[in-house]
Amino acid sequence: MPARIRRDDEVLVIAGKDRGKTGKVLRVDPSKQRVYVEGLNIIKRHQRARPGTMEQGGVIEREGPIHLSNVALLDPKDQRPTRVGVVVEDGERRRVARRSGSKF
């Protein structure tokens, strides 16, 4: 089943430690059913310095994955969580918000 959430969508986290927060989707991993949301589910990664490549060492903070079932797409009309439907117009598939019917 294809993911109904895409990059640059605004989503609301509905479960987990960041429940209630919103953010923009940075990337989607459809094979693992995960999304990476800007500024949410921050993980700390200890990284060794690499002298030849000028990479800094230390503790790197970055976004971790969140399962698709734990995020809800925000309706562009009223910024409330909504489900996503697909309609076909002129032979083209378009995503629509079930709450208001507005297009993404």
C-alpha cells in the first residue's frame, strides 16, 4: 500500500514522546513505513572525527524515524488532522482531505 504522506507535508504526531507536535516531513521511507519529521523524535548519535574528510566528531543530533501510523496529515484548510482520500480528475490521481475536501 503506497504511503499517503509525502515529503513537505505538514503532519501531527498522534502517538509517542512527541505527541501533539507538528512539523514538516523531511523524507519518507515507504519500505519500512517510516517518516522523518523536521525537529521531532530527535536522536543523539556519537560520531568519530574523520581527519581526512574534515568531518567533526562529537554528539550529533538529528531526526529519527516515526511510524506512519503515529502521524496524521494536517488539513491545509484548518490545520486539523485528517484522513486522506484519492480522487481521479481528468485521468490524474489527486489527494484530498476527508475532513474538508481540499486538495493537497
